[in-house]
Amino acid sequence: MPSASTPLPSRWPHRWAWALACATFPLVWWGGFVTATGSGMAFKDWLTSDGVFMPIYPWLSSTGDKFIEHGHRLLGMLAGMLTIALVVSLYLGEPRRWVRRYGVALLIGVIAQGVLGGMRVVLDERLLALIHGCTGPLFFAAAAGMIPVTSRRWLAESTPADESSPSATTSMATPKLLRLAILTAVLAYLQLVVGAVVRHSPLMLTEGAPRIFQIAVYFHLLLAAAVTFHVLLLAHKCFWGRVCRTPALSLALLIGLQLLLGVSTWMMKYGFPQWAARFVGETGHFNRADDLASAVIVTAHGAVGSLIVALAVVVALRVGRQIGFPHPASRPSSVRIAGVLA
Amino acid sequence: MRRRAAGRLIAVVAEATQYIQRHQNNSTIPDRAMKLTSRYSVLFTAATALVALVGCEQAPAPRFHLNPVVMVSNEISPEYQQEVANVLAAMFGTPDAPYALPESGLNQQRLTLAAGAAWSDKQGVDRGLYRKHCVHCHGINGDGRGPTARFLNPYPRDYRQGVFKFKTTFNPAKPTDADLRRVLNNGVPGTSMPSFSLLTESEVDALLEYVKYLSIRGEMETKLAQYVYDELGEAEKEDENGNPVLDEDGNPVMERPPFDPATNPEQGEVVKEILTEVMAPWQEASDQVIVPAEDGIPEDNRTPEEIGESVAKGRELFYGTKANCFTCHGPTGLGDGQQNDYDIWSKEQKAFQDATAQLQESIVSQQKEIARLGREGKETDEEEAKLAADEATLALRQPVAHSFYPIRNAIPRNLRKGVYRGGRRRLDLYCRVSAGIAGTPMPGVGAAAPGAQGTLSDEEIWNVVDYVLNLPYEPASNPQPALPWNSDQIAN
């Protein structure tokens, strides 16, 4: 636990954290793109691509699904290396032990995610693809959470005694707001998981797949309403409470975009939903399989979903920070924890 | 092997967890919180790996399922069902390894390309195309019951009846390869059936071969079930002289002649015959193509007056009783005429459901009857035996009847939108009007077979086509020459 007198930690972890998050977001995109284009099984082997050790596979001269899938593998390796760099920089210049551990957890996460992706290929198992698709955004959210934690602002906010500092007087962060932020993040992530089921279950060949898909679709719609409500509420509270306004406002904008993308995704895959057909009547609309535009839209829906989760996590961390989460001295911690979890 | 790997994985995870726990003393709140999360992240990873391994263990190789409607309505016993499945497997293989019988004329190479799990080989050739592009809608059996089907309108096509809507052949004929290729390339606009025009030609060829394969397999299944129902079944055992064999108590001995064409040459012949019967229409499809008479085809360079004249004639026919289009497509072409009919795919399910409901009613009345007889002190053995048999049948039918998705009416197209699912070329519409749309209530008004006489002449059909193409631009309030028979119903 750093006190105010601790020397400022190195800035490198923060830079690496940014680099990692910036590499992970395209990685999430690209992963979604692999699914959208059905490129997951471009190779049947892993750690090698068609028998060639991954880093030396002639990626730029490959085409189609092999280009897409190998690109995902390379980007995954990049994320892995950035995580290693982050952990190294943390151990060199970060005095807070829990942050170092956070880094190690990230490293474990990135390795697990890689192995999961590899197993999905080696075993050619839809269920693993689904899980891999759920844990990817989780890692992204965790990587994004590293950014505020290693930031200067985080440390600046750690001076609660300084009552005159602007953040202390104007911030309206309350345990209630923290609770809302956590709830939003959890709901958004749950929505992501259900979305992954909606996406992958049609390609499962088990007897229960139709049932799973149908339930997941209804659940996804229900959660969409819940997430939208919570995100808007959170944005509203943050904005008027002057707590991390930028991420909160971005969240509000993203949720609008996400709803649009969701409707488009359905249309790109299955045409007009049944109930909408009654209003629009006969249309000559038809989809084109393997169409780039539709693959991009479908992928964007998943990627924006992960961004929403990540931003909600960032908001939660920063709100938590502002209500003095790491200052057990200021109030009995059990009270605060009870306040957050109640 | 996999189990051992799982065991090792769990051991490693447990060790890591312990390590983290050991280093967990004298910590502050955030410290503890972070550790907690890091511990949970490990646990989460472990749980993930476990779930994954469980999932791998459980996913069996996909296989074809028998058509429950066909099996139950033909009262095929479980033993015979297994034998029918065996025969089908011997003739057609499995979803992973389809087999093109030489007699079927299917192309083994194309089938292999289309079947199996989706992946791409070292040359970059995509394999498992059906499972990559189609299975989520059309299902592994080609029964149109893929996971997404419930939410689609119209439902994806069930290939197993071998009936296709958008083709250039006469109504009862099969589609040609070119027809299926056109559907795959264009999709079916206005439905969820996508266009596959971005696939390579060989991929589309492989897919259409696989559609035919599933179709032929489905038709074969139905015919085999009918054969088993008609010809086989538990019967009294007979000796060489045709006399019933009796057991010690003098009751006839029952036997079940197995359905096994591999060992029974007679059955082998029958199966071959059935296959020929199923295959023949497919092989003759190219002789069944509708060819409009050369001299009847309207020129491209007609004057507006000529077109107007043709449209007026077509209009007369459309609302006249000879072509009868308005009875379904409505007095204004909005598709608001007769809307309560079904296509053949719905009809099959509806008939099954209705028969099941009837059986249920009959069981209730039988129960009452038995109770009445019992009160009167009469013998009810015979009635009770029949009731038990009916109840057993109902128990088989009910789950099947409940498994259907909601049955929908076949709604005539709104012709004012200018949306044509089978293609917008004049020739496409000519084929639709001439042959009707197979499987749906829409009847053909042209010749029913090569050389036959149709309700409308070639020229009249072209007039109707001109009118249909003109309908979207015609004001809906134009007075109609003839009032439709059900105009009062429509008004209400």
C-alpha cells in the first residue's frame, strides 16, 4: 500500500497497459471477425499453422480464411508479449504489490486464453469457440482496468487529506454509484456471454441447440433492455455527479450504437425479424453470405459489446477509487464493503 | 489421454491457487480484493477448462435422424426403425462421410467437399461447406429445423420431400441443377435464405449436390418406411406348406421378418426399385424444363402501346375466372385473397396434429364407453385392448406433434411490392405463372407436362406476366372488371 510519501512509480507500466489495451481491442475485433467469416478452422493445428511454426508462417502471402485466422494468432501473440512486457515493467517499477499481482493475473489470463483458442482448433469444438469468445472480452476488460490503476490520476486521488483538491470537493462518487457501475459491468458482461451463445449455438449440432438458441435470443433481448437502462442511468449519474464523465458519456453513446448494431446484425444474418415483417411488408431484401460488410457489422456488435464492458469496468474502478476504496483508515472497511455489496 | 491431460491441468491450477493463498497474509483491503479477484481468475480459468473438457467428451459425431413424422405415422416399430436407419446408412453414409451410390448418379467428390466439419485444407480449399453455410437454418438432416429456424419466416426449406419452389420445370418435376444453382446464387429475396454468389462455382456445385443428396435420402426414407408398413410386420409364422406354426398351447407363433436387404435378395431388389423410382424424376428433370414457344416470346422493342395492350389483356385474365389469380392475390393484388391454405410442408404437420387430436378424442370416448360397459357388467376385454393400443400410439404421436413449430398459412404474395422470390426476370415470372409454385397453393395455369394444353395459352401467360410486372405501378383504386367472389369477406 503506497502512502503519500512513496516515490512516484515508474510511468512505464501505464504505457504498457495502454499498449496492451490498444492491442487487445483489435484482437477482440479480429477474433469476432474469425467467427463471422467462419475462418476458425482455417488450420487444423495450433502452435503451428499448417505445420509451420506460427511466427514464421508466411502470413502476408496467405489469403482468405488463412489470412484472417493467422492474423488473429499473430495478434494474440503480440498481446501475449505486451502482457509480458507489462508484467516486467510492473516488477521493475511498481511499488504496489497488488498491482503487480494484477499484472500476473493478466499474464495467466492471456496464456489461458491462447491455450483455449488453440484447443478450440485442435479439438474443433464449438463450445470452446464460444468460451474463447467469452473470455476474450473478459481479458480485454481486465487489461483496460490496468490503465486507470497505473495512471498518475489514480495516485493523485490517493490524497484524501487534501480536502481542498477539486476532485475531493466536486466528485459525487458514492458507494451507491460504485454499486451501479459494478452492476452495469456485470450485466454487460453477462449480455456478452449470452450474445456469444446466440452466435455460436446455431452451429452446434447437438439436439439441444435449437432450444439453447431460442432461449438465448429471448434472454439477449431482455438483457439488452436491462443493460441499456443501467448504462444510461450510470451515464446520467456520472455526468451530473462529475465523476469520470468521459468514459460515462462514451458508454451512453456506445449503447445507442450497440442497439443499432444489434438490429443490423440480426438483419444481416436472418433478414427482417418476423414481427417487423408485418410493418415493412414484403421487401426484396436479401443477404449475401460471406459478405464483407455484414461480417464487419456482426463483428462490430461483439467488439462494441466488449468495449462497453471494459468502459464499465474502468468507471467502476475509478468510482471505487474516488470514494476512497483503498483508504481503509478513513472509515471502517467492513462498513464500506457492506455498503458496496448491499 | 484427454482425461490424463485434464488431471494434470487441474493439479497445476490447484497448485497455483495454493501459491496465491500462501502469499496472502498481512494485506490491506485493496490488496485482499485484488488477490481475491486474481484467485477467482484462476478458478475461473479452471472452471472454463473443466467445462470445456466436459463439453468435448459429450459432443458425439453428428448423425442423421429418422423423420419422426414418417416413422410414427407409418407405425414403424423401434426394431424396424433401427433397420431402416441401417439401410439408409448403408446407402447414404453419415453426415461426416456421405456415400454417393453409383446408381444415384450423385458426385462423390462434390458430396465430400460439402459434408463433414468445416475446415480448410492446406491448399486453402474450404471443406464442410454445408455445415459452414447452411446447417444453422436447414439442419443436419436437411429438415429445415436448424437452430435458427423457429425465428424465420418462411421457415427454411425441408428438403426431404424433394419439393422445390423456384425452378424452371413443370410443377411436379424436380428442379434442374441450374435451378438450384440460381437459387443459391440469388438467394430468395424477401426471405432469410441468403445469396451465395460470393462462393466459388465449385463450392456452389458441391452445395447443390448435397441438397440433392439430402433430398433423395429423405424421399428414400419415406418410401422405405411405407414399404415396411405395407409389406413387413409381425406376422404369424408359417411352415413350408403355408400352414401356421403353433406353439404348445395351440396359439400361432409370431415372427418379425427382419428388414435387411443385404442378406435378403428379395428385399434388395425392392430397395433397388425404390431407389430407381426416387432417382428417375431427378434424372429426367432436364427433360421437364418449360420452354416458352419461340414465336410467343414478346420482343424487347415493343412500343408502349403494344405493352399497354398486353397489360390490359393480362389484367382481364388476372381478375377473370379463367386464370383466377384474384381469388388468392386479392381484388387489388395485395395478396389479401384466400389466406387460410397451407403449403405441403405445413399440411403434413397439420394433418399429423389433427390426427393426433382426433386420436385423443377417440380415447376419451372409448374410456367413457368402457366405464359404461363396466357399469352394465359387460365384458370389456376387447375394448380395453384397443384402448391400450391407442394410448400407446398417442404416447408416440404426442411428443412429435408438440415438437412442431407454429404452423403458418401460405400467404399469397403481395404483388404490388414488385418483390419476386423466384427471380424478377420475365422468364422467371413466366415459369411461376405457367407452372405455379410447387409445394404451395399457387397453381399453374400453363401446360402441366411437356406438350400438354394449359388453361391459358402461351400468349395469355405473357399477358399476365406483363400485368404482374405492371401491378406495382397501377393505382390500387383502379376499378376492377370483376368483383372477387369473396369481396364481402375481405371487406370485413
